[in-house]
Amino acid sequence: MDVVIIGGGITGTVLAYLLDMRGVHVTLVDAGLQKPRYPLIHSKLLRFREDIALSKISEEVYLELSSKLGIKVLQPMYSITVIPSECYGDTAKLINLWHEASARVKVINDIGRYGLKRVVNNEVYILSSGGDNLVDYVQLMRLIRKRNNVRYVECKAGINVNNDSIEVVVNGRTLHGDYYIITAGAWNSMVARGAGLRIPLLPYKCQAAAFLSRRINYILYDYVLGIYMRPLGSAIDRVLGLSGLSIVVGGDGNSKITEPGREEKVDREFLNEVSSKVRSRLGNALFIGSRFGYCEVTPDMRPVVGTMGMNNLVLMGGFDGYGAEVGPALALALTEYLLNGSWPDYAKPYLIDRFGNNWPSTWDIGTEAHELCV
Ligand SMILES: Cc1cc2nc3c(=O)[nH]c(=O)nc-3n(C[C@H](O)[C@H](O)[C@H](O)COP(=O)(O)OP(=O)(O)OC[C@H]3O[C@@H](n4cnc5c(N)ncnc54)[C@H](O)[C@@H]3O)c2cc1C
């Protein structure tokens, strides 16, 4: 079987590996429009039961990748989740699901021990181990693109759909396959539009800022302030750690619908807001840089996978801010579909059929699916 994958980001990369491992000939085309520069968060402490199941399966995929590629894809992390007390009832119900996903979770009081400050009176702090990781996508992408059997093409691809036939065009050349997979992230809707297809996805701008601060060796999900913080997780961070310092990356779930290519820089309001919130939780923090990229959402803020009219054209996307958490599991489901012709149960809530043909041309972006206390 020959499969052409358009988009070698987080999900396209893992999909290429999973198919290659099963003897499929893979052509992976990537335009180099978005690259992770530091490890990404993988968390099982999510809000929906089906997402938690995907995140657990993704963790297993990462562990398989680690052993087969001989690298350490996952760096296990502690996490602290800060919630307002009024949200504890809902969160307590989730804690049982997190335990089932092998996270160990307990409420703590002394956050000063972790270098954190109390911001308002009614905060609850949940410490977790076994629930979170940082994923080394930088190395993963480099290795999978270099695999002998994966034909990696660095170029922008377009699709032509004529009656019942599909072709992928790269640099004026046509690529043929038994299946064509669109995993072009925030560019999915542009790729589909180029082929005259309509899909239930909108792109938006995702932003993050980095600070030099006192050392933190855990991920902080702060639902009182509405931000997350995590150590950069790279070699430089480990060196700084020896002097009690960290590079901390912070961001929020705020989102702004915009097509890739239209934005030039990180928003000033975002920087002001994140800087002041990071400082109110950590104390001194020196702003050292920021970056933005693009994410995408479906109308219900959950990922989507499935065939698009023709059986051999498949879309996988809509991962908003949690593609490293749930993406590999859907890549595994898609692998099973291509090889066996049916979707595993865990993928069924994400099938594109749930939208029928009836989604709006635009919609408001709600809370990202991985966020709590909504
Ligand atoms: C600053 C920032 C921080 C983030 N942090 C996290 C995190 O910690 N954890 C987490 O789970 N998620 C995080 N996310 C979200 C995460 O990046 C997305 O959920 C994820 O990248 C979606 O994966 P994807 O494979 O669908 O798309 P992408 O990873 O965006 O990959 C799409 C790929 O398609 C390629 N492409 C586009 N058009 C074409 C074309 N025409 N031809 C060929 N190739 C094409 C692009 O070059 C790109 O490589 C973050 C996002 C940003 C911007």
C-alpha cells in the first residue's frame, strides 16, 4: 500500500512512523511552516473521558517510539493544577478518571514549597505524578523524516480532486498513492479550499512567552489565573537548573481566528497579560522572548478524523492546543482504518460524520477541550 501524507507536523510525523512500521510505503510532504522548537506537553489530566483515553493511548505510542527509535521521547513531569474552590466538585469527579489513567493525584496545601504564591484566598492545589510528560518532538521529527523507508519531501503540496480521482501536486510533480491523508494542521482548511472542498475547521493564532525565573520542575495548570507554565525542558534549562533557575514558558488558552500568514508578531496585550500573571504566581520573572504559531478548531473544539467524500481521501486535524496529547492515538486509529477498513471504538467520537454537512462557515472559538473549570 502507498500512502501520501500532506503535513509532517505532530500527527503526520507519528502517522508516517506507524504506517512505515506496518510495511506501508509512505511519502511524507511537509512545507516547513511550523516546527516545535522545544518539547510539548502531553497530559492525561483532561476534561473528557474520551480524550483521557486518547491521551493514554498516545502515551503508549510514545513509549513504543522510544523503544524502537532508541531515544527518550517522554520526559515524565509532576504537575500542579490550581483551581478555584468552586470548581473542586467537578474536578474531583475527573480525579477518578485520572487515577484510572495511572496518574497519582492529591490535594496539597503548602505551595510555597514549590516556589508558588497564593493569588486569591479560595485556591485548591492538586499535585500529580504519572499524569504528565514533555514530548521531544524536535528529535522525533528529525529521526522519522530520516527513516530509510519514509520518502520525505520538503515542499508545499496541493491537491486536485476531479470527479473520482485525486492527485497531490508537489513542485509541479504528481504524487500517487492508494490513500491521501491531509494532516496540515492550521493549513488544512487552505489545502481543502484549494481542492474545492469544505471542511469543519478554522485556524487560529496560538502564542507563548518565555521567562527566566526561579527553578520550577513541574507543569503548572493555573485555572485561577487562566494560564499554564512549564519549564522549557531543553538542555539549557538543565544547565540553568544547577543555579536554581529555569526558563519557564507560559501561555493561555485565548484564541483569535486568523489564517496562517496574516499575523506578524505576538500580540502586545497577550505579553502584558501573561507577564503579569506569571509574576503574580512565581514572583520575579524576566521576560526573554515569545513566539506564535497556528492551531485549529472544529465547531465543537474536539479533533476530527475521517474520509472526505471519497474513501481514499482522509482528513485528520482540529487538535487546538492539545495535539501532542491526543494526536498520536488518532494517528494509530487512522493506521488501523487504512489497514483493516474499520475505526477502533476509541476513535468513533471524533469521526467527521458527527458534523453531517451542516456546519457554519464561521464560529466563535470556545474553551479549548483540554482546559478545566469551564
Ligand atoms: C506556541 C505553541 C505551543 C503549543 N504547545 C503545545 C503543547 O505543549 N502540547 C500540545 O499538545 N499542543 C501544543 N500546541 C498545539 C499543537 O502544536 C497542535 O495541536 C499540533 O501541532 C497539531 O498537530 P497537527 O499535526 O495537526 O498540525 P501541525 O503540527 O501544525 O503540523 C502541520 C504541518 O503541515 C505542514 N503543512 C501545512 N500546509 C502544507 C502544505 N500545503 N503542504 C505540505 N505541508 C504543509 C506544516 O509545515 C506543518 O508542519 C502548541 C501550539 C503552539 C503554536
